[in-house]
Amino acid sequence: MNYIVVDLEWNQCPYGKKKEDPKMPFEIIEIGAVKLDPSFHELGTFHETIRPVLYKKLHYMTRNVIHMTEKDFQGRRTFPQVFADFLVWCGASPMFCTWGPGDLTELQRNVRWHMDHGYLTGHWPFPFPLIFRDVQKIFSYVHEDGKQRRALKWAVNYLDLDRTMEFHDAFADATYTARILETLPEETLEEFSSVDTYVTPSRRSEEILIRYSNYTKFISKSFHERDAVMKDRVVSSTRCHICGEKIRRKIRWFSENGRNYLCVAECPERRG
């Protein structure tokens, strides 16, 4: 297992939300990644700009953030080509690490969209459940209260790391995230790992129950109606394995395979 510290830049519909494709509201236009071994030794890097096929014109906000124009994408490869090489580069059983949970969600949305349109073929390339390291969250547990979520630039300045590259570049941000990861106690990476919920349990046998050192996380199967979640005997009877209290339920709305509800529950005594 190696750590794959990844960061993405993406574009959105330049003509407003009403004209966007809801199955891919953000189209990835750059992937940057750093590969680290379990001892945090750098094994390699990956960086490529991607030519968009859905939102070919840059949104003005994207243009202002990444300081690029449409000309910068001419002659670049498209997402299916780049992603295929990225998977090979990642190797077997990668442990993805990101600054916040958003990048993994958008990566999977882009993969699903390209598979649905026949541009990507083969099996779903991510494991289930998808366990990853949210470096932003772990940084908060180590240096703050576990609830605060800081910007990457803030964390870099807090740790007084060398700033040799501009932020809001996928490779630069992946590099900074990797440098922050290297400073975190190794035991916290497992203790505060995260579960991605882009792909959710479809049946009872797939429900996720993970017991961490200080809290339990339960992710239920999907339900078609909100009331059905609260009436479900498994959901309603779930208790923390440490304190015995009923866990706090967070009812979230997903529309990946139709509009469904599921329960993401955590013990109320957890730190954040």
C-alpha cells in the first residue's frame, strides 16, 4: 500500500447552473498527485492538464483561480486517456489522500460520466467501501479541535512549510498536502480515516460499520423515503460500542441511482 496524495482542478458550466449536466457539474481539467510509501518517502509524481469535452469554455471563476485560458488545453489528452495512465501509476491498493473530501467525489463523478457515455470501459476502478485519508480533517484533529476546517494555504503557513509554488495548481496543492501529511503522527492516519459516500450501500449486506478507537461510524443502505430511514430497526437501534448511547444520525440525500436516503451515523461523544 502506498499513499496517493491527489489534488484536482475542475471547470464548471460557463452558462449557468440551468445548463449544466447534473451528473457531472464539475469537469476535471487537471490532476496532480504525489506517491509516498508507508514511511512517507516520495516514490514519484503525476501531473497532467486535461482537455475538457463537456464544458469546453472556462467559467470565469475557473479562469481567475487557475490563471489559464482555453488555449492552454489545446492538444491535451482527454480525461479517459489521462485517468487510465493515472490508475496504472497509482499501482495496486492505493490509499488516496486529499485535502478535504470533495476531490474524491468529483473524481468518481467524472469516471461515472465517462463510463456512462462509453468513453471509459471496464469495471468500476474504486473499492467499496472507499477508505481514504482526509488530510484536512486529520490536521484539525492534531492541531485544533477536530471541527475546524482550514484552507490548505492556512495550514502550510501554520506549519511554516516552504512555499515554492503557487496555490490552486493541482500539482502544487498535492505537493503541499503531501508535505503536511508527512508531519502528522502515523497513528492518527488510521484513527481518523474517512469513508467516501459517493457509492452508497444498496442492500443490508453492504452496510458499513467501522469501529475506531474513540467512535463508531455506521452507513446504512439506501431508502426511497426519509421516514423509512427512521423507522428501520437497524438504524433506530444503533448504539455506540464504547459509551452505549444511541448514535447521532445524519440523514443525507443522494441522487446517484435515483433519489434515495441513507443514514450516516456517529456517536455524539466523538470529537467533532
